[in-house]
Amino acid sequence: MRIKETLNVGKTKFPMRGNLPTKEPEWQQEWEEKQIYQRRQALNKDLPTFILHDGPPYANGNIHMGHALNKISKDIVTRSKSMLGYRAPFVPGWDTHGLPIEQELAKQGVKRKEMDVVEYRKLCYDYAMHEVDKQRSDFKRLGVSADWDNPYLTLLPRYEAEEIRVFAKMVDRGLIYRGKKPVYWSPSSESTLAEAEVEYKDIKSPSLYVAFPVKDGKGLIDNDAYMVIWTTTPWTLPANVAICVNPRFSYSLIKVQGTKYVVASERIEFLAQTLGWSDWEVLKEFKGQKMEYIVAKHPFYDRDSLVILGNHVTLDDGTGLVHTAPGLGNDDFVVGQKYKLEVLSPVDDHGCLTAEAPGFEGMFYEDANKKVTKILEGKGLMLKLDFFTHSYPHDWRTKKPVIFRSTPQWFASIEPIREDILKQINAVKFKPAWGKTRLYNMIKDRGDWVISRQRVWGVPMPIFYAEDGTAIMTQETILHVADLFEKYGSNVWFERTANELLPEGFSHPGSPNGKFTKETDILDVWFDSGSSHQYTLRTRSDLSFPADMYLEGSDQYRGWFNSSLITSVAVNGVAPYRQLLSQGFTLDGKGHKMSKSLGNVIVPSDIERQFGAEIIRLWVASVDTSSDVPVSVETFKQVSETYRKIRNTLRFMLANTSDFDPQIHSIDFDNLRSVDKFLMVKLDKLVAQVEQAFADFDFATIYKAIVSFLTNDMSAFYLDFAKDVVYIDAPDSLARRQMQTVMYNATVVLAKLLTPILPHTMEQVWQQLKEPEDYVQLTDMPAVQNYPQAEQILQQWQEFMKFRDDVLKSLEKARDAKLIGKSLEAAVTVYPQAELRQLLEQLNTNVAQLLIVSKFQVSSSELSNSDQYDNVQVQIEHAPGQVCQRCWMTKEDVGTDAAFPNLCTRCAKIIRENYPEALSEGLEK
């Protein structure tokens, strides 16, 4: 008989390598066939609800790493809530209307303006559904558990109907109106944009100083003077009707080489340097308040430019006098309304100037800059032209600059409900906490929401017009349209005439002939997704309103968080969420935004093929998502190493409990050894910490706590010395069963704690355990045990671990000095101070075994030639005796049993009692 046949070397079918890229899809298929998601919901049907409402990603293209971070985070939340005693269904959604789909069709050669609208919209629908299917596959590949067969889509007829009903309630409250004021306009998209659809990028712009001749100085300013303005958009000068000054600032009439100029007093030094004024004289100083209604001349049109007052004028740059074009700027518009100024907006949908800008008609606005400067130069009114780089708004889809342009649009008024919205924000929990301030300030300062879009692929605005041009928005007409949308889908708007869409017998005094027309604009897609709470949360029986949580990227404070809040307060009076959790963006390893053009994009599918989805999931749990998250292939390599450590530690515990039946072999807590109790208490503390972290949505703490427990408490300590028990002791010895009890319990607990993060791996672990549930995903989180005398046990063993650290240092010194090789060659003698001596006695444990040395003794007197520590002297010597060929300890009693000359007394006894055949057959290495 061979010695190794007498060792309890554990065996397990749990492989060392996960082979995740291949195995994960197989497990996912099994979960789908076994309806694991549905079974989980059925198990929890009578429990309190926790509803995380999915913010709908846009249905266009495969998912990127930001999508993965977001969806996996949601999956961790809903899985953990399901295991913590909540009914936590997860209904995914998609945003399916809007410009990007129209752009994709254009790239494919589809010409929208040459097609029947209904046929074009059907192409958009088909494209959107194809992209939904593609992204759904991507999300499922990440192991996200959800009601994938029943998502919410903004193009569903019932969804569109509910959106129109939201619109109806806002109309009923008087919040919807048509107005003409400047909005973000994208010439490249030929449509208005919401604030959330604008991003800022650096561009190079002209920096132009222009002199406006004074026409009537009202006795304050000489009529031969010039008012100096500064602009970075010369193309807007054809729309100038005023010059704005701040009533609180001081202004000066100065003389420079015979010419008189008016500028803000505080800007004179700067302007002298910028414009090359070597000598100037201040003729007069006065407050801006006194300049009101002075009249200047437009620099190249026969038009007056009125001096008006506005507090938006600053001294940060420029001259303190602001060129004002109410049709092309928001501040300009607001101040212009006060003075009843003409709202000139001489630019068309394509960004070309119109006949309202004589001499520039048909010219693209950027090209007009050169002609404006040339005209000003010819008239001697251009004081300086330069160029500078600054941040400027761009269309986030086309990546091209936008302009402010005054066009007739439909707006949702914010002011009547602003205070209600702000009160609701104060009732919401935010993580991170700064999110509350951010959203509060956005709403506090927000202007009215432009909700109309000049596109085709979206939900039509349910507005009719009478023959006299009167807009018809009654509850009767809007709700009738909603019913039609629910029955036929929104294509019915384009398939039928206005009269066919109106309620039967409808009449209006503005249409004496009974003829009506319909609005051609569609609703902003943020109105689409912002209405999701009405359809998804209020009409689905498996969900409830308001949601317990919205979890999205930090950009959604100005996007979905914002639009959802406005619509919900408008129609429900409350916020649609109780808590907002926001995450940062995924960046490349150098902290740069990922971009295809930069070639730094990491695609989830590439990582899945190389490492597996579990590695992406573990990465999500490992990072602090409260700020931007850098990620690289190297990051995933590091995470995969951590995964390997987790997997191998669990494998060791599975292998060494393969002959352990918890129903038969478990030892209750009171009958465990002190060191076993210590590990059970540490495990219990881990359960409490992790479950609190799940409650706080603090995934990084979970990651760190579990990895620390596995690495420090288990691998580096308990499992390290456990080999001397589980391998060496008799199979059914008490000490072995005690350690197996700890290992088995730890494996069960860790499998449950890690399931929300690593469901694929933990199911594989679960199949090797002897638990009643067939899937770990259908179990509950482990209960906190609160073991008796837990704190005392922890304190004692924490003191022992400090002592152990000191001994390990001395062992390392002895190893460096070539006194010993492996620690089992060592004999350790210690002289502890009274408290430590008492502790070692109280623990009543085999300290040599815990230290993995062959001999340990406590000296009654001080030691010479020892290492000195705070409360102990440690002496390391080479252990006397011979090496036992079974336990590999160096013992003086090797060969005591004549039948087993190469074994120590302990090993010989174990073999005599458990392997009698060794006596007859003999024992070989």
C-alpha cells in the first residue's frame, strides 16, 4: 500500500479552469430553459417589492462598456434584492425613436424626403427592432437576469398611447404652449435639440471688436462717439437690434487719437492692450443705468440699435457692451421681451441665412462670418479681428456645432411646477449625495422644455389646427388620439387625415367648413423615455409606482432623470423614483473618453471571448462607480487573476469537503475548536458586512471584503494549516469534521454572497454542494448568526494573529539565514509576556499546527539569541528528529512503531486504526 493512499487528498469535479467563454452561454441557455428568472419571481411573489426601473438605452449598435457597467450594476442590485427577501422583477427597456435611426437609414441610402412617410416609418421600425434584438443578445450574454421576453419599448402602441395621455394631462394643467424663442438648433440634424442632446467640444472662433456709431446719445454721450461690442459670432450681426449694458457697471466715454469710444470702465486697460491704444483720455464716466434708450446705428444696415439694460452682462471678457440679437440667443431673447424688441431669426433649417439678412441670403452661417468682417472692415468699424479656441455646444449625435435659433416650437412650461419639482427632489435619496445638488440646481435654473422636433420617426404631437390656424388641444381630441394609438400604433397619424383622426362629429368655431389639419412635428425623444414611468410602472401588474430606484450614468441628471421627474410631477404630483444612483463614465486606461476614432474602445464581446462575462461582472463589482471609471485590457487581466484566486480557493474547499455530508457530519458551533469558531465568527461578520453593502449598493466594499476573507482569513491562514488535518487525520476524526464544517459552511455562504456578482461560477460551485435547492439563484442570502461570545472570540484570535505575524517574521529571517528551508523544519520557542502567555493557554490549541512548524514550546524564562517583539521573544531552531514521510513534520518519534519506520507516532496510529491492510501489505512511499 502506498502512503498517498492513506491521505485524504480531496477530489472534486469542479475544474480549476472555468473555460468561461465556452461554458457561460451553455449555462445561460440552461437557465432560460429552466425559467430561472420566472421561478425566482414566483418564489418572491408575496414579498415586499423593490422596483429598479431600467433607463432605456438607445436601440442602435452593439453595446459598449458603459452599457455593460450599467446593466451589470442593475443586475447585481436586483439579484441581491431577490435573495434578500424582496420581490425584485427587472423589466428591461429600449428607447426606439429618434434621429440616430433616421441617420442610420440615410447611411444605407434611404432618402426620407423621397418616400411615403408611413413606408419610411416602417423601415425605422424594422431597424429599431433589429437593434433591440441585437442588444438584448448582448445583455443576456453578460448574464443579466430579466424579463427579456417582455421588455418595454417606446414604439409599442400601448406605450405611445400612455405617452399621449401624459401629454394630455400636461395640456390640462396648462403646461403646454407654442412660442417663438431661441432654442438649440442643429443644422446637421435639421431639428431642435434639448439641453440633454447637446455636448461641448472645443472649436476655433473669430474674436471680433466692432464699433457701433452713436445716433442719439440723449445728451449723455456725444453723437460722434462709437459703442464698442465684442462678438465671437459675427454671422449674428445681421440680426442685431440692440446693445445691452449692465445698469450697475461704470462706463466711460474715452478719446483715442481723436476718436471717441464707449466701453466699461473696468475693461479700459485690457482693451487698450488688446486694441493697441497707446494713449487714451477718459472724457466722462457714468453708470450703465443712465445709458438706457440711447440709440446707436447698426454697423451695416439702415437700422437702429437700441441701448438696453440687462443683468446678464458681465466684465469677464469683452467690452461690457453686448451685441443683442433676440432671435439668436436666449439671454438676448429674455431681455428683448422686456423691451418689446423685434425677434429677427434670419437663418433656416439648414443653417443658411435668409432674406431677413440682406446680402447674405443662402449663405451657410459659418461662411457668413468672413463676409461680415469684410463689410465691417470696409466701413472702418472693425477694430480688431482675432481667433481663439473655446468650448462650444455640439449636436451629440452628428458631433457638429449647433446654433441658437428662434423658431416656432412647442414647449412644456416649467415655472408653474418648479417648486413642486424641487420639493420632490428633497424627498429623494441620492447616491452619490452630490447628485441632489446637481439635479436641484438644474431644475432651479431650467428654462422651458422645447418638446417639438422636426423629424418623422417618433410619436406625433396630437395637435390639430382649425381653418383659422387655431391650435386644437382638448382632452377630448388628445385622448381620442391616444386610444387610436393604442389600437393601431402611431402610424395611424400618418395614414389618416386630420378629420379621420378627430372624434366623430367633432366641430370647432375656427373651422366653419369642417376642415382641419394636423401637426407635423413629433415629440422630443426625451418626452418618450421620460414617460416610461406611466407605461412601465403604472400599467404592468408586476411593477409598481413610484420606482424604488433609477440607476444610470451621471449624464442622465440632465437627461432621463430630469425628463422623468418633470413629467411625473406634472401628471402624478410625485417623483417617479425614491432613490437615484448615478455612475461615472467608462474611460480608457489613460483616463480618456473612449472613441472609435481614437481606437481606444474596448467592446464587451471582445472581453467575453478572451476572459468571459464573469470577469466583466467582477470588474463592475471592483470599481468605485461614483466617479469616472478607467478600464483597459490590462485591467481585465488583473481582475481575472483575482477571479482565479476566488475560484481556486473555493475549489480547494469543495475538494476537501467531497466526503462531507452536512446532514451527517456537521458539528454545531459549541462543539467546534476555538480556531474553528474564530473562522465561523469571521464568516458571520462577512455576511453582515456584505449584506449591508448590498443594501447600500456599495459593490466595491463587497468585492474587497470577500477577496480579503478568502485571501487572508482562508487561504493564508485557515486553509493553509488545514492540510495537516483534512489530509492527515483519520477520515472521520473530530478535528477533520470540525474543519470540514467550517469549510462547507464557508463555501455555501460565499456561493450565495457572490451569486449576484458571479452567477455562472456560483452555479457551478453549487452543483458540487449537497444543498436542497437545485440552483443557488433560487436561494436566499445567508442569515447573520450572531454567535455567542463572538466579540471575545474575535479579540482573542486577533491577538493571536498579531503573535503569528511576529513568528512568521522570525521564520522568514531563519529561512534567509539558511537555518531552515520549509517552515515544517522549524522548532519555535517563545517567551511571551503575561497577557500573551495567558492567551496561548486559554486558546487550548495546537499552536505548532497553526504555525505550520514541527515543534512549538513556551519557555518559562527569557531567551537568548531571539527576536524581540512588543510582547514576545521568538527563537527559531532547526527541529530535532527525522521527517515523517506522511505528514512531513520533523519529529523525534519517527520510527517508534516498528511496522512503520518512516512515520511519526501520530501517523502510525492513524494508519493502524484506519488502514489495517497496510500492516499486511506494507507501506511504500
